[in-house]
Amino acid sequence: MSLSRTRFAPSPAAEVTSWLGFTAFNQRHPHFGLPGAGARCALRDPDVAMIAAVLPGRTGYTLDMLTPRPSITTAWPRALREQLEIIRETPDTDVARQLLLGRYPNNPMPDGIRRAMESGAFARRAVDGLRRFWSITLADQWKALSENAAADMADRARTMATHGVGHVLHTLHPDLTWTGQELRIDKPYDEIGELRGHELVLSPSLLAWPVLRVQLCDPDNAVISYPVREPFPARPGRRSALPDLLGPSRAAILRDLDVPRSTTELSHRHDLAASTVSYHLGVLLNAGLVARTRQGANVRYQRAEAGDTLLRSEPPLT
């Protein structure tokens, strides 16, 4: 293994797939809890549902193509765009190999996934599904996630400067050991690989926490996703739970719908793209929190009784 080519970088794509896995299996994150109604609603999108169907849950094989090695970019929206473009360009032969030999070596592949694979549409739909799920569930939280990941990388970098790369590798996770000559990872399968001359990216993770995830089969896509050491700042005191339930943007839109408003009006008022507002309104509409009325070509949205009830039930901001 070439220690000189070891670096840190955040992987938004890995965080998206981790959070989607919690959603698909209705699992509770040790710190953040259940993903919530908005994330569950996103599963109704056929592309999101397709990706959710190939995820293994907390353990098992996740398609390497869904978590490509991140570049040196640290700005999460840009880093995610770069990773999605890599996913989109995945050759059909690689898609088939990872699905047939990695995800479904012994079990039958669902018909919908097989059709997407055989038609060559799987990579494109994977990009659309991951982007859609990100926009609904994590786009509003990316700054907090990125700040925590950056703090962890900075702390590890200081350790690396003082004690060297080997020491950092040894302290990433109890299942990972650096012997001075090789990296040993405790996993329920046997595999030996060589990264001589290849780059290894160490990627901090909050949403897979506390699991260690490794992808080392392809030396050109070698990533170790490790749990951040001190990931979660103390939560503030009593405050509104609505942003946690819906996401900050949807919560703000719901509060703003005490009178009928159009998508364009909400886009201007909240400085959001019209397409983003439209998707948030769709989530609120499907949840029964808003109602839609049409007068000719004009469509307006207003809070429904269920939305009013939800607002009345939230504690005051402090």
C-alpha cells in the first residue's frame, strides 16, 4: 500500500446512500433517529425506490458505483455533482458485474432492477434517484454535515502531521489495524488486495456512524468510510421540532402557507428554485399538510387543517 497517496475527502454520495438505507429499512440512526416522513415519502419516486431496493441495510455489499471515490473538492454540493457524473458514466458492464456478482450472487434479482440493468438505464436512474433523495432529505442539512466532517478531517490531519499516516489509519476504527506493512480489516469474508501506487481516500461519515465501510476491490476506486470521532454537538435546548420533521425549507414553506400562494411566489419568498419548491409542495401535499386549488392556469397552495394542527402542536422557539 502506498501511504504517500492517502488523503482525506468527504463523500456526499456515501452519506446519501447511508441515509437512504436507514429509510428503506425503517431503521433508527444512533444519533439522528428515524429519517422521518419526508424521507419515507421520497421512496415513492421510482428511481429512489430502485436504489433503495439494491441497498443491503447496515451491513452487506453496497454497489461501489454508488459511492465513487471523491475528488479533492470539499464543497458538498459540488462534490456530489462530481460523484453523480462519475456514477452516470459507469459502463454497463460494470453495472452488470456489480449487480450480478456483488449484490445478487445467490438471490434472484428483482425484475425492475434487471430491466434497468439490461436496458442500460440503471446508472442514469441511479443518478436521478440519489439526486432526488438528496434534495428532499439532506440538501437543507448539508452545511451542518460538511462542517462536522471538515472538523474531523482537520483533527485527523493534525494527528497525521504529528504521528504519521500509519497512526491515523490505526485509530480510524477498532475493526481496522495498520501493522506497519499492511492494512487489516475485520470483515466476515476473506479478501486480499494491493494498492501499491494507487490512491486511498479516507472519508469521514456521520450518517453511516458508527459503521466502518470499505471498498477496496477496485484499486482505482479505493475508499474507506470511517465514523467521525466526535460527530455530534450537543443539541440545543427546547426548540421547534418542525424542521427536524420536515426539513428547514419545507417547514418554512408550510409556515408561509397561511394564505394561498403559487409556486413562483414561494420560490421568490424563500430564494429557492421553482423545481425545488414544487417538490417540497408535492411532499407536503402527499402528507395531507397542504391543499391545492386551481383557477384556470393558476395553481395555489394553502395549509390544510392537518398542517394547522401540526403548527399548533410545535413548541415555541427558544
